[in-house]
Amino acid sequence: MGRRRGERLEQAILDATWDLLIQVGYAKLTMEAVAARAGTSRPVIHRRWPTRAQLALAALDHTAPSDTEPPDTGELRTDLLAMMRQIAHRFGSVHGEVLAGMTAETARDPEAAHALRARLTVTTRGRQVATMVRRAVERNEILPVLLPSRVTTLPLDLIRNEIVLYGRPPGEDAITEIVDSVLLPAILHAPAPGFDAGQPVAEKP
């Protein structure tokens, strides 16, 4: 059989990385072990992913389910609750364990810190929050608001912090408290369009 190249080789490497993450965890993951399992060499892997952290995050993206439309229950509060449950469920899987392991290593591993920051700043969850708020405005549930980027990324940030502090994603009671005490107030108290020079995330049609 000929040498694997391109997408076939990349898939084999990412599949091998994922299998090892499940078996030994991020802390014990090595490029040598990935190369042996994928039937390739460490330099080949290193050319595509210069650091172990980048390789691990690529494997997470490779196995992650495709993003779906944000929840649409007909009410902003229940939309937010449903989205928080989705995020918590995903973080409760191997994805969460790997991200938690990387977070724990960022203090002594600058490469892991850089890769993790890059991963966490690229998320579609902010767009999902904006979409849910826009829908709430369109059905006259809330007034138009300008959502700061920190508000749109709050769900992911708060769940990640919960994992770092307590070693697990938030349960139902904590999710409800986060939505009612943090997310909803932050959205409802966001400035109205025209308050500053920003562009409105949600506005009436």
C-alpha cells in the first residue's frame, strides 16, 4: 500500500492522537506515541503541529460535533439554559478533561497556554448568544441592546472556570444560577443601540 498523504495522513494522525488522549490523557501524550500509532514519524507530525498542545487541540476539533443552530425555545431564558446545558455536557466528555488538563498545565507550559488561549478565543458560542438575543428582540421580549463581546462569551468562560475550580462542569442548579444571576442581567443591562460607537448585535427589524 502506498504512503498516505494529505487528508488521509492527517486523519490518521488525529485519530491516533484522540485514541491516546482517551487512554492516557493529555499529560502523558507524546508525539512519539502518536507517530507510532499513526504509522508515521515525529518530524511529519511536527511539520503540521509544532507543539503537543496544538496537536491535542486539533484532535479535539477533529472529533467535535458540528455546531448546530442555537436553541430556539421561544424565550430567551430557556434558550440560555438549553445552551448552557449543551456546553456543560460537552465539557463533561473527554473534551472537557483534555481542556481541563491543558488549563492546569498553562502555568508551566507557555506553548500550552498560547494554544489554549487561541482555541478559546475562536468560538461560535458568542455568535449563538447574539442570535438568541436577536430573536428575543424580534419577538419583542426584550429591548434592542449592544452586546459587549465579554457578555457573548460568558457562557463558555463561566463553565470553563467551574471546571478549573471544581474539576467538573456545573450541574443544573449552578447552570440556573448562572443564567438568572449573571447572563440574563448582563444582557438586559447592556447599553441600547446608539449609546456608543459599537454596532448593535441585536436590533428590531
